[in-house]
Amino acid sequence: MLRFFSASTAAAAISDAVPQPQQSTLDSNAQMKDMMDPDFFISTLFKCRNIFQIKQVHAQVTTTGIIHDLIVANKLLYICAKHKDLVTAHLLFNKMEERDPVSWSVMIGGFVKNGDYERCFQTFRELIRAGSKPDNFSLPFVIKACRDTMGLIMGRLIHSTVLKNGLHLDNFVCSTLVDMYAKCGMIDNAKQLFDRMPKKDLVTRTVMIAGYAECGKPNESWVLFDQMRRDGFVPDKVAMVTIVNACAKLGAMNKARLVHDYICARRYSLDVELGTAMIDMYAKCGSIDSSREIFDRMEQKNVISWSAMIGAYGYHGQGREALDLFHMMLNSGLIPNRITFISLLYACSHAGLVDDGLQLFSLMPVSYGVRPDVKHYTCMVDLLGRAGRLDQALRLIENMEVEKDEGIWCAFLGACRIHRQVDLAEKAAKLLLSLQTQNPGHYILLSNIYANAGRWKDVAKIRNLMTKRRLKKIPGYTWIEVDNIIYQFGAGDNSHLRSKEIYEMLKSLSQKLESAGYVPDTNSVLHDVDEEVKLGILHAHSEKLAIAFGLIATPDGTPIRITKNLRVCGDCHSFCKLVSAITQRDIIVRDANRFHHFKEGICSCGDYW
């Protein structure tokens, strides 16, 4: 409830609460003139530093009647929303006798910025029912609400409103629509809108680059970035962070170095946002040393920068380095947050540092005030599960106080696969499939567990269930970058122009590996077929084809970097170790879970994966 004062009392309160110019004398007539001047109140509003001061001005404009000036009312509405006092803002909005497009935009935008999407949509519906026309200020706010809530149905309705009001050519509105469709996974709709825009400014192009990256098409992001520069646009800091993030998803080292060279040539400062993005980019392109170099060069680092570097060590299997960096972070005076601990627990999990992980998990709430959420619990289940402590992992899941999601059961199911615990796997799969029935990966994981146990009838049941539910297995692909071109290989692929050479190289490698004692692991072929057929399937796995191509297409002595969209199989892991020893080439594999660095017959994961 607001307190309303007399004019003299409120004026005194404003003088006390809001900094005013010092005056030796004040003419009473001039004072009264100021008190009735809307500009005086607008200026005073922008000097307010807190809710208390805003309420004093609110009381003053109410008692003087200036509140009926629409410009003053809108400014008051804006200041209340800016200071997150949405209760007062909404109360004021409802009492306004007159509203213009600014009033509606400020109220709708205030709800969006404070995450109150329900009342944002409700206010927008009121705007339409009141006969007011949405403009290029109110519409982008509502579209952003659709984006943040992944509300594709509402987004399409808003899109039709855009068309009805003739704003489909407005750059600001179109950019937010492109962003909304991309965030909702409808990249084709986003591209159609983008292509139809008569003028594509830097912001719109940046949005589309980000959209491609988020929808799993980082190569298209790079193509668009090149096109943007050819069209004469100079990327700003935001655009550079966006393309750096796209390079991270692409995992192409040559592209990463080109972007880095461009950043140096344009003399962009290595601030927290750009520096952190580059740490992540180099780590995901397979160079943890380059990530650390960027990290060490950054003059300013926040908790996100430290967490990114800790996370980078984590998915490169360097758990001890991640823990050492964490202690350096604490010594620098920074307080870790939930992301820091997710990175740390992930690092412990992939390096087999069970005791360290358990200690960190117990210290989180006590020493650092971080309450574990479902992601922390998922890391702990993964940590315990990989170490074979499945009963302890299951007890942790059953006793956790936060709501369980599919991620935690998926981690447990993965551990069951590693340790071939079929009974526990069935229990986890039942709960997992009740939470997420349309993810084919869960069915495949359970099917593989049955296959490893030789339960082919159960494998057939799972595959029939997938057929009935129209689910298809995600095909495995491997990518390799050679001479700035990214090549894709599938299992048994013969589409490459140099396929004959690739298979000849693969045959030669296989002969050398067999002489060195390599025996193909047919357990990695999860099909009920003869051993001879299994050997044929293993021979042409996509990662083997990509490595063979890398050997014939890149200079001797240079590392071979490949990216796999699924988890690398056991046989290919053994293959990579021996190839790195025989050819004296470092092989860096990025799969769906982590990085494997193969050098002289040894993998960085220590076969703990």
C-alpha cells in the first residue's frame, strides 16, 4: 500500500530522498512552477535509486495531479518496472485513464524482463481486446516470451498478428521472430523469415548465426558468417561471441584458429564474455592447451570463466588439473556457484576421482551455500556408477530431495551398461521411458544392454516397440576437417571421392594392427549375426574411415582430429590406440560424452570411460 502525503510533506520527502541541486535561496513561485512541471518529475524519477524514492515521487505526482499527464505516468510505470516493482507498476497501469502504445509496451516488457510470462500474455490479450494496435515495441517483447517459454503455438499466433498488422517487414520484429523459431528448434521457419527480409542488419545476421548453431547446424553458421563479411558487415563483439560459440559446436580447429586470427586482427579486447567463449571453443576443438593460454591471458575473470576452464579440463579427462584450478579460484577470492560444482563433479566422474567427488558434494551446501540440484545429483550418479558402486548410486537417487528427471536415470542406465547389470538396467529403463517415451536413445541403450547379455528376444521386443512408436535409431556419423573442408563419414560409407584410397589405407592398417596383436572386439557389434559378419561391420565403422582419410589427406606428424556424434565403441577405442602407436600420429576424438587423446598407444582417459 502506497502512502500519500500532502504536497508540502511529499516535496520535503523528495528533497531528502532524491539528490537535488544545492541552492542558497529558493523562490516560492519558482518552486510551485517546478512542482507543476512534468519535466521536473521526470528528471526526479530518473534520479531515484530505490523503491522508497520512487514511492515518494509517486505520492507527489498523485497529490499534484501530474499523474494524469500520460508522459509522466509512462515514465513512472517504466521506473517501477525497471526496479522490479511490478505490483506497483501493474496497479498504476490498471488505474491509468489513458494508455498509449508506450504504456502497453512498458507493462508487457516489464513482465517479460522479470520472467512473469503468464501476465505478459494476459496483458497482450488485453491490448488486443481494447482495440489497440500492437507495434514494433510491444510485439518483440511478446515474441521473446514465446521464445523463453518454448511456446511455439503461441509464437505462431503472434506471428499471424504481426502479419495482420503489417509489421512483417520490420527488422526488429522479424529478428525476434527468427530468434524465437530458432530457439524452438524450427530452424527452417527461421531461415524462411530471414531470407524474406528485405534488409538484413548485423543484429539479424547474428541472430541467424546463433540459431543455426543452437539447432545443430554450426557449419551453416560459418557459411553465414563468411557471407556477412563479404557483404561488408564488420562483426561487433556480440557477433564474434556468437561465431566463437558456433565454432565450439563445430569442433573444427582450423575454423577456430581463423576466428582467433580475425579477433586479433580486429583488436577485440579479450573481455570476460569473449574470453570465456574462446576457452570453450578451443576446448571443444580439442586443444586444452590453447584454452588455458586464453584463460591465462584474460585480465579479468569471473566465476563463469573459471567454471568454463574447469569444465574444459573435465571433458578432456584431466580431473586433477580441474581440482587444482578450483583451489586457485578459491585463492583468488571468487566464490564458486552451481555451475562450478557441476564442472567439478563432471571432471571427477570422468577421471575416476570418486573420493574427491564425494567430498565436494558434501561441502557444497555446508561450505559454499550451494544446494545440490538435479544436475549435481546426476553427476554423482555418473561418478558412482562408473566406479561400479551402483547400489550406492541407486540409494542416492531414491533418497534425493529434488525432483528426479530423465537425465539422472539415463546416467544410471549408462552405468548399468558399463557393468552389465541387466536387472538394475530394466528398473532404470522402466522409469526413464515413463518420463521420456519419445527419445530413441533410451531404447537403444536398453537394447544394447540386452544384446551384451545375449538376450536377443528382449532386443527384438525393444526394436519392435520402437517400430510401433515410429522411433528410429540415430545414425552414427564422424566428421573430420581437412584443408578447411569438413567431411562426414557414416558406417560403410563409399560416397567419398577417395573411397578406394581410404579402404586401401584401412586394409593396410588392419594388417599392421593384427601383426601388433590387435583382435577386433566383436562384442561391440550388438547384432545377432555370425562372427564373420560382425568383423565386416566393425571394419567399416565411421571413425575408422575418418581416421584412414586423415592419414592420407594430412601431412605426416600432424594430429588427426575427428568428431563423433555418438559414444565411440570399445573396438574403435582400441583401434585408435594402436593406430596412434603404429603411425606416430596423435589422434584426438571428440565423442558425445568427452574427449579421447590417443598418443603412442595410450588414451588420456586411461581406459576409464
